[in-house]
Amino acid sequence: MDSALTSVGLPIALAIIMFGLGLDLTVADFRRVGRHPRAVVVALACQLVLLPVVCFGLVRLFDLDPLLGVGMLLLAASPGGTTANLFSYVFRGDVALNISLTAVNSVISIATLPLITNLAIDHYDLGDSVSMPLTEVVKVFVLILVPVGVGMLVRRARAEFARSMNRPVRIGSAVILAALVLGIFVSERDDVGGHLADVGLVAGLFCAISLVVGYAVPRAFGVVEDQAVASSMEIGVHNGTLAIFVAENVLDSTEIAVPAAVYSVLMFFLAALWGAVVSRRLRQADVSRVAT
């Protein structure tokens, strides 16, 4: 994947979007999340326990090459990416819950990412080990919390301006998201065919299952719709950039990075499609409440 796109372009674009996202948040939103911890507990259980098991099952079912198998489980162990917050914002999820989940999961992954990845390495008897880079955790926090915090401060100081920017920012976010998808696809055009043949089906299935599980399981436990959407995006949109960083800079293996690179392309399309489905359900629910 184009390093300039993932290391420079994507973080800048997302920081701008996170600022716009902050314009739509208040401290009361986070207090509300704290008063309803069920969504956080269920989402984290899915992310940390259920999805790695599902991923391992897919890896075994499709008999992936050992390095690709480790790459898939490294991806499964990675926390939700900042892009998950964007998808939740665009598709009417509870963004405050999303940001809280990303922050908490990023800290927990300091322990769980090495644990799950090392179990995969041991399973294939590859002999290396991995540790979670603390600098990447800090980057996640900075990229999420700083621009969101600035946006919230602007809302507090200029509430009318923040409200007037709500619709333009949502439209702009969707445009930026489409541009990012196109940029990633173009940057991978030379290798995308081979990568998709190697691991595309497994990566696509894992993403689709993650999105559906992230929505269906919380709903089964009584979590409300917008929080289930947030959970779905958090669980279904992993931090592929972090997985690529660990694969290439810690494990020194481009092949281990391939699943995350393929996933990072596919997840944009799959999350956008799934987001359109669940946001339509939310709109229909709103119409039904108004009608009654």
C-alpha cells in the first residue's frame, strides 16, 4: 500500500473529519455512554474474544499460507481504526460510544495484540514474537481525541455555527471517504489482483462477518439501534494501518502485511454498503416513531 497515502494522507483527512465530528458532540453524549455500559461490554467481548475465534476458523477453513494466516489474526487482534468513527458518524451511529470504544480497545490491545499474534505464530511454529508499539497507541489517541476535542470546544463557543455545519460536514465526510477509497484502490492497482486471489475472500468474509456480528449481537442483548451501529463499525473496521505497521516494522514481513492491505481496501466498500443498510433501518424507525 502507498505509504504516503496511509501514513500522511489518511491521517490528515481523518483529523479534519474528526474535527467536524466533534462539532456534533457534547460532554453529555459521553456521560450518557457511561450510564449505559452494556453496549461497551458487549462490543468489547465481541472484539476481543468472538472475532479472533471467527478469524481463526476462517484461516483454518481456507487453509491459508502460514504467513497470511498470521497476518489475518494480527488484523483480528488490531483495535478499531479511526475510520470506524467516520463510518459511524456518516451512518447515524452513536459516535460518542464509537470514540470511547476505540480509545478503550486501543489501550487493551497493548496486551491482546501481542497475545493473539504470538498464539498464531506459535500455531504455525514460525518462531518470532511481537510487542505492541506504544507510539502507535499514542497516535490513535491523538488522531481521535485532539481534533474531536477542538470541534467540541467550537460547538460550545459557537453552537449556532456548529449546528449549521452539521449537514455540510456529513456530505463532505462522505466525499472524503469516497476519495480515500479511490486513492487506496489506485495505489494498489498493480498488486491488487494477486493479493485478492491470495486472501481476498477470507478478508472479505471476515469483514462482513465482523460488521454483522458487531450489530446483531449487541441488538440481541438489548442495545439500542444507534449504539449497535457504532459497535458494528468499531468491530468491523479494524485499524489496518496499525496491522501493516506491526507486520512490516516489527515482524519484518511484507507477506504478513498483505491481509491488512487487502482488508483496508475491501472494508471501505463493505462498511459503506452495510452502513447504508443499517442507517436505512434507523430512518425507518424514526419515521415509525413520528407516525405513532
